[in-house]
Amino acid sequence: MSFSQKAKDEAAKLAIFNDNSSLAELMAYVRYVSSISFISGKVAVSFRVQKAALARRIFTIIRMIYNTDLDVDISKMTQLKKMNIYTIVLSDTDIVMQMFKDTRLEGFLDVNKVPSMVRDNDEMRRSYLRAAFLAVGSIANPERGYHLEMLFESEFEANEVKELMNVYGLGAKYVRRKENYITYLKGAEAISDFLTVIGAMRAVLSFENIRVVKDVRNNANRRTNCETANIQKTVDASTRQVADIEYIDERLGLENLQGDLRELALLRLDNRDASLAELGRLMSPELGKSGVNHRLKKLAEMAENLRINEEN
């Protein structure tokens, strides 16, 4: 099971504490996963979802608020690996109309603002965001990257949910993608904070564990890459220095160098893998890295001058 589905399963199984929480969730489900239909000339509402845990939650909330009978249908999708589709149908017209009134739904074709009672109440706001995530949200595999998104049919919906999320300082944004609008979060901290907001605490712990392991692995890789680069840099520099010293020996003879340069040249030939610091410790008296580097530059300049003279 993906991390996203584990987080949604946890959120879908959280206890429903009171009428305010259940009503706030129902407002989101009505807006994002419901459709209106007419059965035998009567108005009905259908909630169509892909996960059993979410179907049970919607069923439970409606029964809790309205104490009414509901029809449930399970079918198979023709695509997407033939996943189950759960359809919950409320066909009592009187209760349907009462639901529209309770959820402040003015009409399916109109812009339906999230009610101020949700925007201004922390508990209801968290419940609404939880339902929105359950209905239209997903989280990328945190092993690969940090990205959470919710898909909406209208820019208005995407912007409203973005504003609700940003009450908690999450830095949510939205963007158009083909015919839909995506409200999204990027960054591990923002996603972890959002999961905390909606109450999915086991998912937060799992997410943070993955994040820590990933950061440790990345840091270790960076250190290894840095060390490898430094080793390669040392090897490349040593190869150039040895080539210069051998050229000087061939053209001039190392015995003709002044004492400090001759000592370093011989040490480099005998210790080709040594770093500058290691070469400095082998000298008598010991010499620092800058001193070793200065003398090696002198040897490089001497070799270059000999090459130029030979060409002329």
C-alpha cells in the first residue's frame, strides 16, 4: 500500500467527535464527490468514491446526522486495474433538501463558498481539510520527493482550499493542469504539518522517519561524493606534479635543484598518493600545506619554462 493510501486510511478511520466535525466533513464531500440525480421524479444525491474506508466514513456521517436509510452499490471500473467503485445514494428528497441547506449548498451549478462557520472555526476547518484530502487528495512517495496535491474542477474551489490551508502557514499554492486545478504543497515540513492539521499522526511519524532516513542517506552520499571528488582532485594534481618533476629530472636533473625543491620533488616521486598535508609532514623540518603548494608551483613553473625553451 502506498504512503498516500496509508495516510488516507488513517484519516478515514479517525473518530468523529461531534456534529460540527461531521457537518464540516459532509460539506466537503458534497462539494467534491457528490452528484445530483433524479430517481422516479425525486431528487437524489450520490457519493462516488474509490476507497472502502472513505465510503464507510461518508455513510457513517450521513447516518449520524440524518438517521436515514442509504443505498450502497459496489461496481468495478473498466480501467485503472478494475478497481472497486463505491456509490452511496441518498434518495429521500426531504433529507436531500435539508442536506443542501445544512451544507450551505445553493446549487450544483453555482459557486458555493465554504461557509464562514468553517473558515472561522479551527475544529471545523481541520475537519473540512481532512475531508477534502480524503476526497481529492494524494501524496507522492516521500522516498522520491515531497509533494501533496488536491484536484478540483474549478479555480474557485482550488483557491478556497489553498486559503484554508494557509491559515496554518503551509504555503499552499494552486495551478491549472489541463481542465482541472491543483492545490498543492511542496516541501517535507509543509506536508508533515498538513498531516498534523488533519490528525493523521501515525502518518506524520512514518513520514518523519522516511524523511530522516532519506536525509541521512543523502548526507552520506554527499560526503562520499565530496570525498571521492577530493581524492580524484588529489590524484589528478599528483599526476601533474609527478609529470613535471620527471620532466625536470630528464631535462635538468633533480640533483641540480636547490635543497628544499629537491627534497619535495623526491618525496612526491616516492609518495604519489599523498596529500599536500601528508607531504608537508614528511619534510624536515615539517612544512604546512601552503608551503608545500608554493614549492610545487615553483616546480610546475620550472617545468613549463623548460618546455617553452625546448619548443623554441
